[in-house]
Amino acid sequence: MKTVGKIALGFVLALMTLNAFAQNARLRSANRAFDEYSYADAVRGYEEFLRVDKKSDPVERKEALEKLAYSYRRLQDTRNAERVYGQLVESFADSDSRNYLYYAQALASNGKHRESQKMYGKYADLQSSDLRGRKFAVTYMDMNRFYKDSAMYRVEYLPVNSRQADFSPMYFKGGLVFVSSRAESGIIKRVFNWNQTPFLDLYFTPDTSALKGVRDTYVNSAGTLGGASASNGNTGTLAEATPTPDLPMPVTKAEKFSRTLNTKYHEGPATFFKDYTKVVFTRNNYNGGKSKKSNDGINKLKLYIADQKGKDWGGVKELPFNSDDYSTGHPALSPDDTKLYFVSDMPGGFGGTDVYVVEYNNGQWGTPVNLGKEINTEGNEMFPFIDAGGNLYFASDGHEGMGGLDIFYAELKEGIAYKGVKNLGAPINSEKDDFGLISDKELGTGYFSSNRSKGVSDDNIYRFTRTCRPLEILVLDAKTNTPIEGADVRIVKNGSNQDMQQTGIDGATKICLEAQTDYDFKAIKEGYATNNVRFSTMTQSANPQMSVSIYLNKSENTILRGTVKREVNQSPQEGVKVTLKDQKTGAERTVVTGPDGGYEFEVDPSRNYDLRAEGDELATNEQTINKNKKTKKKIVESDLSMYGTGDVFTLDNIYYDLDKFFIRPEAAKELDKVVGLMKKYPTMQIELRSFTDSRASDVYNLRLSERRARAAFDYLVRKGITPSRLVARGYGESELVNDCVDGANCEDAEHRLNRRTEFKILSVKGGVGEALTGK
């Protein structure tokens, strides 16, 4: 990737200790360009020196090779970097260990993973404390892992790209804001000294639906789910995206995003608050017409925030944790706008650039926190993005990848990547730099940036879309081999129930397979014994299976099924462990509910069973399933209701006479239900919450509600509930359920609705059951 978006942020140039012998004019000129970070000029100077002065002093030749290779590395010219690093380590075996690392990275970026593996091994021997050497040496023994999803996604080059760099898209009002070094005006534009390309600005294309990709840019030549071959480890090929006579390259016009935000320096990746009224963006250390440099003379990157002012943006301000001496950039906001993720090379990190997070509350910024070693490595982590589910995508060259920057995914729980990080693999990742991904919650469609060689020029923006690799599931009568219509097929994925499908007249249903997934397909039909078949996409095959068959035998057994629901709103409860235990043999069977909350078991109608449902922060519900041998029902329905921590219930008919706090007779009946619930779940703790209407003063209503809550509390205690399991609290008129505020003209029946009592579950543990007959 040839853009400052990656090379400027976190730029740390550790000049190698060199022997200070006299240098000729060519070498001095090249070194001067190198010291000024003019790598394009430095390349020309070093190449000329090495070509002309072939008999130069070995120390000078080593210096020229080191700096020439490093310059190609900074220019992202991996082929020439590979060539020069190869010459360097061959001629000077005692070369600095970093040169072996850089050589290994260049080889990987050029698709030479076997050769790269050897160099990573060499680097691991020289630098045992850097885990990258060992990890990549092991990873490159088998590249198949990166191609398991290759048949699942279609990648398209987008016509919004220019002949210059285009990268880091971000959603904005149905369109995309992205970074580009294009020169749309046609006039002479200032260029960045580093690589002689124009400075970066923010651009906007208003309608993503108008972005018609020119073609797939990844073709799985083997046509398999894995997209890999045991012979060479990679049968996926990148197809050219260059124009052809029958498919001209379309162009979608993009406009500058803002006249006020774009300046004569770099403007980089941006992120927007969910209402699109604020933007946080990356820019060189330049604001108000003034630029600043660090102590080492570098104009670092900083984060800025701006507000929408009519049709443009204004009020540009620096974020308080910026510094003149390190860079901050690549912002990404959480879905609720309370956290900002960004990248920095500030002191105290794990490697070159790390991902940080900072809280944002009521216009105030907190203190940045490093995301830790689960995310950050000795290398560079960049370009974070948080999806609608609060999960993190980022680019890294320190985690095991295909080459260059790869895109990774981490599911966050309380800010921790508790399941580690996952490489997204081909075709989203390639041997080159892949970064700046944005996506929907399910990684079904989105956009990313890449400098893969099949684009037009430099960095380009691509769209990815998940495609379907179908699998047909046939349910057949085991004796007659005829299709069974109307059979339920439960999809179990990695041990958890998913959706339920039903076979058609042909006895078939279809699903879209996901890679690296273990499936269990369970067929259920009244009058038949249940049966299942397992299927896995964890392994690869050159001849992928396109269908599976499940054969069912006639049976007198009963199907026990039901739905696990959250009692508070009657919605299906996912993630509940449902266990069926045979009372006679003690044998147990278990399922975990999916999004539909459903479960199914085949049972012997002549036996009794215990049914138990349990989950995190849920009260365990147990029932007895009695035998139904006499009625011989083929299907027994048994729904399970779950009470969970935090649930709030309004007690029907717990209303009070005006200015009174005594329990009315109809209220006593309702409270008796709470008594029954508390006895069923003997470790449950609840809060009794009482409210008043708006008549009388706030202070009076607060005290009255406290008395009412206490009255309910005392009633439960008299019924045998331990006081330590109860909390009574009055809320006065603070939470009215209608518009009967002070001064409103409301009927007494309307006011009565506000004089109510609720109970909130503070904690749940265990529980005992009730009998449910199958008659």
C-alpha cells in the first residue's frame, strides 16, 4: 500500500548504526534524501550508487543495500524490497535481525510463503522474544486455513476508484466517505515528499446502491468450499479487474466531502456519530492555518472533531489526548457513540501502532486505554471498525496472516477479545495489504481497501458480499425410500439449535453452509422416530458434497417439543440449556436453544421424564413429563417460561385507593402469585417498586409510595418469604404510565393506573419444579 494512511501513522524510523567512513557524492546524496524521508528520490540515488560503484567499500555497500531495501519497503514496492533484502542477507549474513523480518514479510506479500517461512524461522532464532518469528514460521507450513471461506464471498472492484489511492470507506447517510489522493480539479496539486503522490483528502459518493462492481475479483478455481488444494495450499486465483472490450470499466463520480475539513495537508480516515451531526477525522498536525512538528521534525497525525454547520462542517477541535510527539488516527465509534477506538504509536504500546479505546460521555473525553495483547502485537494494528453488534474489525501485520496487512475480527465482551482474534481469510484478505473494512453486523456485506495487484492502481476500494453454498437436505421413509413431506428439520450449528425448516412435497429443504462449522441436521415427523445426520465444513474436499439424506423409520414413540420463552415479554429465549432425564435409567439428553427458543426430544410414552431449562442469569425451570401411554399422543407440547435478572413485572390489580396504602382484597390475590413464585425459586431476590399518581406534592407522593411498597413487603413476609430476599422502594410520581401529570384533567380511573406496584428481579439462582402431565 503506497499511502500515508498506513505509512505515516506510527512512523518510527530507527536508523541503523552505520560505520562513518567517507562517502562518495552519490551515497551522500541518496542518504540526504533518505534522511528527509524522500524515499522515491533515495531509491534512485542508491540504485545508481550500487550500479556505478560496484567496487565500493563493503561497509558503504551494506549501508546502501539496507537503506535501499528499507526505502522500497516504505514505498510498498514488495518485489524490489524482496530483491534487495535477498541481496543484503546473502552478502552480509551478520545483517541486523530486522532485515530478516522485513525480507520474510516481503516474500509473503509476493506469495512466496515457503521461502518466507524460512526467513521467519531465521528471525525467530535471532529474536526469540518477538513471537512473530515462531508464529508465522508455523503458520506458513499450511496455508489452507486462509482459504476455508473463499467460496463464501464475492469481492468486487468498485468504479468509484481513481488512478490514485482510494481507501478507508465509512458509511454516511446512504453513501460512503472515503480517503483519496486523486486530483479532481485538474490543477497542480502539492505532493507528499515521501512517495511523490498528492496529499490525501476526504471524498464522498452519495449512493452505495449506484456502485456497480465491474466483476468478481476472486475466483475459486477448484469450486470447493475450502478453496484450497493439498498439493499447493492455494487454488484461489485473483482475476484481473482491468478493462476488456466486452466489459468496459465504469466510473462513478465522487465529490470532495467538505471544503472546510480538507486542507493542503493529509485528511485521513473518519467516523461519524450515529445522527451524522459530528465527525471525528484524522489530519496532519495542522489546524487554524498553523502546522507543528515533533521533536524529531515530523508532522505527526492527530484526531479532530467537527460539527455539522448547515451544508458543511465547522468548529474543528483537537481531541485532548493528541500529542505533537506521537500520532493518533484511524477513528471508529461504537454504535452508541460512547467509545472511540483509534490507533496510535504513543509510548507504552506493544509494537509499532496499537489500537486504543477512550470513553466519551456528555462531550467529555476520558483517558485512552490500550486494548491489550489479545489485539495488539509487536507489529502494527490499524484501521479499527466497530459493527452494530459492538464487535471489532482491524488490520494487522503482527497476527498470523497471508502477507502485508490482513483484516481480523474479534468479538468483544466488556472490552475484551474473549475468543481471541480471527483472520477473515481469502478472498477478503490477500498477500498484499487489506485493511479499512466496514460491514453489517453479520459480515454479510460491506467494503474494504486493498492494494492487491489486480486493482487498477495503488489502494482501491472493494465491496464484498456473502454468497450461498447450498446444501440440500432430503428426508425419506427408510422402508419405502419415498420423500416425507412436512417433516421438521432442526438445524444444529456447533452444538446450538438454530432455525427449524420444513420439507416440501419433494421431501427436501436447503440451507446455506458456513465455513468452519459442524452441523447436525435432526429430522422430526409425527409417527416416525427422529433421526439425524452430521455434516462438517471444517475439512475440505475437491468434490464437495451437495446433499445429505435422513432416513426415518415408523415409530410409536412420542415427540416432546416446546419453546423456551422469557416470561417478562414472552419472547423466545436463546442460549438455554434444556436437559431431558429418564427417571428410570438416569440417561440424559441435552440441547441448547437457538433464536427461536425451540427444543425437541423423542420420548417413550410409557416412561416419566424430568425436564430442566437453565441459562446465565436465568432461574432454572424444572418440570416432570408424565407418561402418556394410555392416550398415546404422538406429540406433547411443553413450553418453558424463564425468569431472569433485571426483569420487571407490573402486578395486575395492585392498585390503591387515593391517599391509602392498604392492600386491597384483589391485590392480595395478585401478591399471592408472587409468593408462589418466590417459593418455587427459593433463592430469587426481588425489589418491590411502588408508584403514585401526580396528585399531591412530590414529597408526599414519595413517602406514600414508600409506605405502599412496605405494605406489599410486609404482606409477603407474613406469607413466609424471608425479609432478606426482599427490597421495598417507593418512587413517588417519577414514572407515570400516561399523561396525567400535575394539573392534567384526568379521570380517577386514569390516575389509578399510576398508583401501582411492580416487582423487579434482582437475582436468580436454581429453582424447583412442578408436574406437567402429557394427558
